[in-house]
Amino acid sequence: MKALYKAALAAQMAQEAEGNEEKNTPAPVSWYIYPAIRTAASKEIAATGKLYALLPAGKYDIEKVISSYQLCPVPGQNIKRVQVIYNPRLNRKFGLELNTLNAKHNKPAFNAHWRNEQGQQGAWRDTTHQLLEVLAKPHRDVQNPHVKILPMWHATNAQILPSLFETGFANLAMVDTGFFGKGIYSAAEARYSQTVYGKMYATPALLMNWVASFSAYPVIDGDMGKLQGGANLGNYDAHFIPVRPLNPQDPDESVFYPCRVGEKATYTEMVVFQSAQCLPRYLVELQSDLLKTPQEIEEAKLKHAAEQVQKANAKQQADDMEKQLVQQALEAAQKQAALLEKEQEKEKIKAEQIEAEKVATNLNGIKPLGLNEEKGGLQQAEIEDRPDENDLLFMEDKQPNNDETIASNNGEQLLQEGEKRKPSLVNPRKYVTEHQWIVSLLNTDGVVAGLKGAGHVKMLIEGIEKSSHHHFFKFYFRICDIIPDLVEDDNSLINKKGRIIDVQCLKTVPANVDYKKSPSRSYIVTPLDAKAIVASVERDRAICQAAQTGNGEYPLYQSVGTHHVLSDAGMGHNSASWCVEKLALAGIDLTNRASKAKKVTSPCVIC
């Protein structure tokens, strides 16, 4: 059979596709028009003034038509010629219809209610739907993945072709009231369209169309009564019908009904109800098979087999060469990307440091922001405290909990593609975004021995920023803390003294740590203010690291901090007052106890 097709099409493919192989490359989606064909058609339309062009098909279009024709060819006939139909208006109309159909996905109004049907009929309807999925799968449009697109055959009167090519299909039953609804009928099998519908015309013409549907109703035996002569059923945009002949013994039978449960389909029909769902693409001309002697047939088989082996070998060599070139290009691109990423990271860190220094330089004279006061386009407001009412500002410090002490690294926690927000680790009911970050003070030790205000404070910064990975965002996370070293011979009962020997600013979310359980107070800040805080923490960390090598002194430490009534002036911070100092960089003043915020109905308050 393949030899007959090759003989019938050899002349057309040699004359019409020769010289266009480089331009006429395969299109990325089945229904797309090829660039070379579109360019030639556009020129012809401009020259003739018509709304459409009819051009000889190239190699890939011919192969596409043959592939569909071979599913069920017309007995005694093969393909003589294929012409491409291109109407820019109909092409755009079909593309827009695909967008409209795809938009129905996840809309309850377009749910397929047939799925609720139970029993034997429900199972058979599902089997019918699976057949539609199989037919449509090879032709998916990646931009409209929820739409089923099928190459379907349609026989019509050759005299109406110019009108059909200009305006598309009319939304009417083609011959009668329509067994399965009043719409546009097509079949997956060329034989069915040509022998059943084509024989109704003195001069039949055979078209191959692209037919689209989001939700087709799977039609089974017993459905004809509710479909015949009517519009589309319910919220379905198409009807899909596997059919069998009324009299299987009659080769010329022209009456077909939906399959009964367990019955094998002879052909498959599709009915759509909007003309935009059906795009005429190919005009296919058939001819009788050429009679050949047994010797000619055998020679053709041997020649074809030899050509296939030669093609396979050439393709394998080309594939191997392409793989090698792709691998080399990939390795070079990866090296270049790694170098570029390092340079970008260096520039980013440098820019952040410069910006943070500018912010720190301009801090003098900045007034603390009250509730709902505008700053950088955000509402600055204190987020509701956790149920524990411990005053984080005036607490007596404990040694930090080392469960969270882990090595810092430069890893990124990437979000899913297209995701631009993430629930807060402190309060999951609220989200951080690219423009709204959250700074939280956490009492990680809670109430110690019933003493209100005891514990150890850490500062957690959360945000979202663009990643170096294309189309992705990453979760920005910092947990900041000081590590004190108390003087061993200090006999003070309450305010013990010492040094801050290290400052931590970890970038990775620790495992098995639930920040929701810690008493906390949180604030919404801009990304710029948050990074100014981080830059200040990193400077403190650098001071401690310098002191460890003998280049400078450690910062001083006192267990009640700088804001307690028992604190000693100039003797340093505890964890709480150190965090409060950092918050001041974002315009948040916690040193006035009388100004503690109450709950307000502000979009920036997390309840």
C-alpha cells in the first residue's frame, strides 16, 4: 500500500516540494500553517484580491494527509493531489476559538456531567470518551492544552468550495436534520466521508479539516432521541459518536447508529456547533489505484525496503551528529551560564550593600512610622502578637536555642513556575510577596520557669524575589541572632555582662523548626528596608569575625539589654534590644512602651 502512495505522489512531491525543503520545515503544532506556505499564500491573496489562497502542498503537509488517510482509506483509491487552503481570517478565527475553549478549563459551568452516570452505560460512555482522547492526543496545541484537536474528513459538493473557502462552514446540518444534532459533521475516516456522504453529490469534493472541542458529549446507543435535529446538548460544545452500520452485511449501507455496549465501532463521527470550531485546511483529490503486475509490485517492495534502510541509516547518522553538537552546545552554555550567574550574584550583593549604606546614612531624622502611615507604597502596621503577651523588648535574655544553628549556604528555595507569593512561616494565613516582606521577632524559648519576659529573641525576615532561574521566584529567608559569652566571675543577680562573640544570619530554613509555636511580633516592610536590616546584621557579623582574629573588640553584652530599667548605659545589647535596633532601620520604633499598637482593620495587620 505504501508503494502505491509513493508512486501516486512522486511527481507532485518532486515538482511542488523540491527547492522548499529548507523553508518548509515542520510546524510546531499540527494545525499550524507552514511558514513557506503562509508566505506564498499571502502573496497570492494580495495579488488576486481573494480572501483565500489554494496552493500545492509541500512534503510535510502531504505526509500529514497521508497519515490520516491511511487510518481508513477509500477502497480502490489513493491520493492524487493535496492542496493547502489558507484563509487568514478563518485561521485567526480558529485560533481565537481555541483560546475560548481552553478558558473553560476548571470552570464549574462547563463540567462534564456525563461522568456522574453510573452502571454499565456510564462505563461505556467513559470508554467512548477514551477513544476520543486517543484520537486527539497526537495533535495537542501546547498553548491550549485542554482543547482536543483532530484531523477530520468532510465530503461536500465541489460547486460550493469557493464560498466555503471564503466564509467557512455554515452552522447547519449538511444533508438532513442530523441524527446527532444540527451541526457540522466530520469523520475520522476518509472512507466514511467519501462513500457515505460523498455519494450524495454529482461532483463530490473531499476535505480534511481541523476540528476543535473542549468538552464533547460521548454518544452511545439510546441517545439519538434527545439529539436528532437539535442543538448541542447541555453545556457540551460537540458530540462524539462511534457508529456501526444498521445492516453490517450490506457493503453499501448508508445508515449508521451509535454503538451498543461492548460493540466495536466501524467509524467515528464528530458534530460541532460553531463554524469557528472547524477549519478547512486541505483539499484532497483521489484517483484509482494503478494496476501493476506481480513482478512490478515485488520490485517496488524491494526498492522501497532498500530506500527505507538507506533513510534509516542516514537518519541515525544525522541524529548522532545532532546529539553530539547539542551536547557540546549544552556544555558550553552551562559553563557560560555558571560564569554569568556568579557575576550577577556579585553585582547583586554589591548593589544591595550600596543601597543599604544609603539607607543607613539617611536614617538620621527619620521619624518612627505609626499605624497605617504610608511608606514606600505600603501600609506600615504592626502585625498582631501571638497569644503569649511576653514583652519582647524588656525581656531578660537567655542563651540561644542551638537547635536552629546550621551552616549558611547560597541555595535557593524555588517556588513553582508562575507562583509569586508564599505563606509566612510565622503566620501562614498571610503571605509575603515580591513587594511586601515581613520581619518577625520570635521569643524562641517562650516563658521560662513562669517568669514573664524571659527568653531569647531572634529576628526572622521573609520575602519573595526573582530567581536567576528563568520564570521562577525564590523565597528570601534570613534568621538573625546574636551569640553572647558571659563573664564567668560576674556576680550580678539580674543584669549579667559579657560580649557578643558571634552574629548569625542564616539563609536556609532549618528543618523541624515550627516558628508558629513561638510568641512573636511581626511587621510588614519593603524589600529595601528588609535588606537594609540584613546589611546591618552582616556588618555586626563582620565586626565579630574581625575580633576573633584579633582585629578589633567584640561588642558588649548585658542580659537585660539597653531599654530595661536595670540596664547600664553603654554596656551593650541583649538579643531583644539588638533586634529592636535593627527594626529602627525600617522606621519601626519600639522604644516607646506607651505606643504599643492595638488591632486595627488595616490590610497590613495579620489577624
